[in-house]
Amino acid sequence: MGVALAALIVLTGASVLTGTSAAFAESTPSPAPPATSPAPLPAPTITSPAPGTFVNGTSVRVQGTKASGTSIQILAGPGQDSLCQVSGDAGTTFDCVVPVSQSARQFVLTAVQYGGGQNENQRASVAIQALMPPTVNAQSGTTPGPVGGTGYPGATVTVASNGNVFATTTVTNGGTWGATIPDSTPSGTYSIQATQSFTPGGASSRPSASVPIQVEIESIPAPTITSPTNGQDVSPSGATYSGTGKNGLTVMVNAGNEQGERLVCTATVSGGRWSCSGAGMPSGVATLIALQTDGKNLPASSIPVSVDYGAASGSGSTPTSPSTPGSTPQAPGTQTPGPTAAPAPGSTATPAPAPVTPGQTPSEGATPPGGGGGLQEDGGTWADSTPFTNALQPTSGVLFTADWWRAVALAAGAIALLLVPARLLANIVAARISPVRRHGHGISHFTGRNRSAAEFDRAPELPSPGVWVTGAFGIVMTAILVMLANPIEGQPGYLRLLLASMIALLLVNAAGTLVPVVLARWWKAGPATIKLAPRYLIAVAAASALSRVLELQPAILFGLVFTVSLVSVIGAELRGKVALARIAAVFSVGVVGWVATGLIGQPSGFWGALGSEIAGITAMAGVGSAAIMLIPLGQLSGRAIYSWSKPLWMAVTLVMFTALFLQLGPVIDSWQGGVAASAAVLLAAGFGAVSLSLWLWRRYVQPALR
């Protein structure tokens, strides 16, 4: 033990001495050895696709090399969005499929290498060309020839049908294009598609969705534009356009430049001449073209006229002389009068607005551009069209171009997969809720309903606003909600649309209330009262929201806000008859409005646009409301008809849903073959299968297990 202890002391002392020596050695300054940095990792590379590769598909495969142990993130497109990621592994290659949904001449793909112990991320980029299909606007009724849509600015669009090229045009900077079916095209029904390319004759995008058009060719003489003339200054806020044409035909004046295209005004030729007024492009040089049409055949276009939408006060105005040398410089934002010229024959010269000098207000002598008190240059006019002006395909066009069997099949599918399963599912839910109510286990015990009413203070009773006030409020609110089915702009035309919407909904609600009330009295069903049903506003808002989100054009509208109340003691047959009368009246008004849209044709001016919008909203709200009211749920009229006679309900529903799907023909054409259509079919089939399975279990399997 003593030997071991001595050895321990000796070792401890040696350790202390060694540590002390080391400490002295460390305290002696000596140059530090140079630090060695890790070797840089190999930078990533993109081996595929090659620079300049043209892509027209929905995805592109990106391949390349990377350093071992690092991760790769792929950024793509104009916004350099992160669309693909490869986690770190020991491999030195990567392979990633990147979705492509935007068009770009320089579609940049960037591979970002990170991780693996490297201090900074390393990148590799390659630029390719990506071009998606253009779009073709859905056509309404007989197409005389003009077609249009959207595309990549500057691209060349080719319009064709079954390989036969109809027209080639260029997309404007605003992303729109327009073309005309040639006169040599035989009359008939065509399914047109459009492709686009960055350069004429270059690689093309995939074809757009097919759009059916009906072409009826008959020789129509070309109109002329006599005022304004080439090079003339025209006021953007409003001017008069005139020319010659064939008696009884309609002339449409269109203006277009790099900012887009616009229908300026329409007129009917009388005495060999036509004249109309409207607002043109906001500013800049534009091309005017007059199209003369009979509403059925290919229109004839005039010789284009180039005008300048600048500071002039109107068509046929007399520009003033240019400023002389030595004149006072013009302040920014003021307007300089143009050169003096003699007025065109038959036109009235209007002095140009005087420039506004700094510190001077319009009341001190300056005249606002476009005339005092008028609309601003980009404010539009009361005659401008809205999405509801020509939203529906006329019934004449439906009779010749619509796929009736498709509409019937969709109506039958809606009944089999949605409406009947919904009724079966509602029966199951009602059966489970009924015992709870019978045994007194409802929610009333938890909400104070078992307490005396004397325990609570009574709220003061306020006077009712009256039937007429509440009715007007209901119509106005419904009209506003219906308008929200499409985008709304700050233009005067949308105030006209609000008026049209209120008139149309007043017609629909009058038919849906007065007719059943009269028939209820005729059938001696007891007193029938008309009441405002605020809960229907939820259905109005839901239909408009659905149309807005899915961009349905034409939209699905629900326009009923009044209901008819009957005494509860009448039988199921009489109640079903009154419900059927209500739905039939609403549907009939909708059909009348639909026919009226075809009779009105291309609207002209304020009153023409107002009439077209009243007819269109009446048609959409009438047919849409009738279809929605046929759903056999809750307190809807369809429930009463279903309880009275299921075969009759099925026949009426088939007819009215067929009409609804005929109205939605352009929407169905654009969806056909797409992801949205497939998803809708799968969801409907799934809902029908689940509802039917639950009903069969409740009706047959569960009783057998008891």
C-alpha cells in the first residue's frame, strides 16, 4: 500500500511539472500555422433541357449534376417560383419534373445547390421558351365571322378547324387577339381551335379548347366611314361616327390599338347612312373599323381609318394652329392646341379646350377636356356593354348548334347522382333526428327555453318598416347579389345594369308569387300570402359566388326572394300543385326572356343595352331559379312536388335542367375534356354512391341485423 501511494505521488508530481512546462511553452509566442479551408464542392449543372428549348407541354423534365451529399431546389418561370426539390443524398445527379403553366420567351430554370457543408449556395441556370395554348372566346348564336380570345403578347395566333386554317393574327400588347372568318368559308357548323407561336411559322403551342361556331355566309356590302377621317384628332370621352351602308343593316364601330379593343357604338343604316356616338380608346393612335351585319351572316368590314384619341373635343373638330415661336412653355399636364384645319364637310367645328396654366383653376376660364360636366376620358358611357348585355346564346342559335342530347344526359345525370341521392340522404338524417326530438333531448334544455318568460326583460317593439319598403329592399339586395356573379367596373353602364337587374328580378318574383296565389284561390287551397324570405338571399349569394369563382359565363342565377305561404292543413296533392304552378311560372318567364334576347339581337344605345340586360337576366334568373327550386330538400317547391308525385317531379326536373344545361352550353364546351369536368363527374358519382349506400344500409341491412 505504501509503495502504491508513493508511486501515485510521483506520477502526480510529474503530471504537474509536465503541465507547467506545457503552460510556459504555450505562453511563448510563436507564429500560428495557416488555416486550411475545405475544398469547394463542384457547382451544379443543368444538362437537360438545352438552352432555347421550346416547351409547349404542361411540364418540363430538368436533369443535371450536383455535388455528393447536397440538395437541389429548382426555381422556374418569370417569378422564379420553387416548383421542385431533390433531397440530399450520395448521388451526383438529379432528375426533376417541373410544371409549366406560364408563357415566356425567356422561361428561366435555376438549379440551387445547398447543404453538404458548403458556405454559400451555388446556382446553375438555363433559359428555355415556354408557350401555353391561347384561349378562344365562346361564341353566342350565329357567328358571322369575327372570333377572338387571349394569348401571349406579340405571339402569332392561327385559327383553324380540323386542320383548315381560317385566319392568322397577332396578339396585342394587352393580351387579346381578334380575327375574321374569311368570306370563302362555306356555311355550316365548325369547331375551331387556336394555336400561337412566338414567330410566324415557328414552333406552336398546343391547341386551345374547341369552340363551336355556326357560320352562315351571305354577301353583305362593305360600309364606309366618312367621319372621322384619317389622321383626325378625336376626343376619347365621346365623339360622333358616321358613314354609309345598306338600309336595315347594323353597323358596329370598333376601335383598337396596343391597349386593346373596344366596341365604340352601333347604329342602324337608314337612307343609306348611319351615325352613332360613343367613347373611344383612352388615348393614343387607334384604328377604326366599321362592321356591317344582318346578325346572321359574315359581316363586311370597312376600310380602316386611323385616328388620334388625344385632346380634340370630338369628331369633326377644328384643331387650332400650333404655337408660335416665343410662346410661353406649357406646364406639365396641360394640353397644347393642335394645328388649324378646315372642318370636314357637314361637320361642326368645336374649339379645342384652352390649356390650363399653373395656378389657374377651371373656373378661371379653362374648359375641362371633353366638355364641362362630362365623364372623364376613361369613365365609359351609359351605352357601354357589360358581361350581362350579351351573356346568352339566342334560342335560335341553340336550336341549330347546341348538343341537345348532351344537355339531356347531363340533366339525367344530375337527377340520378345528385338530386335523388340528396333526398335519400335527407331521409336518413331526418330519421336519426326525429327520435331525439320525440324524447325531449333537443337543444332547448340548454338554451333557457325551460325558464319562465317573465324572468327576461322584453325588448321594446319597433314599428315595422312596411311591406313595400321591405319588398323594395329585398329586390335591391337581390339585384346587387346577382350583379356580383360577374366582375363589376366603375362605369356608368353598371348603374344601368343595376336598374335592369331590379326590373328583371321584379318580373321573376311577380311570376313566382302572383300566379300560385291566384291558382291557390282557384283551387280553394285556403288563404295564400306573399312574404319576403330573407333566407333566400343566402341561395342568391351562393349561386352568384359559385358563378364568380368558377367564372361561369353565362352565370347560374337564383332570383327569388319572395315566397308563398299556404295553410298547413291542405293535402300533399294540392300543395304539390301550387308548388308546380310556382316553378312553371318562373320557368316560363325565363323562357320568354331567353327568346327576347334573340329578338333584340345586337343592342344599340342605352335603351337597347337595357332591354338586352333585362331579357338576359330574366332568362338566367328564371331558368336558374326554377331548376334550384326543384331540389327536393327543405321547404323548396321541389320537395312538395316530390312528395306528391315522384314521376311528375322527375319529368319536370328533366325538362328544366335540360334547359339550364342548354344555357350553360358555352361553359360546358370550355370545360369538356378538362380537369374540372372530370373532377365534377367524380364528385357527383361519389356523392351518389355514398348516399345510395347509406340509404340501402338504413332501409334493408340494419333492420335485418336487429
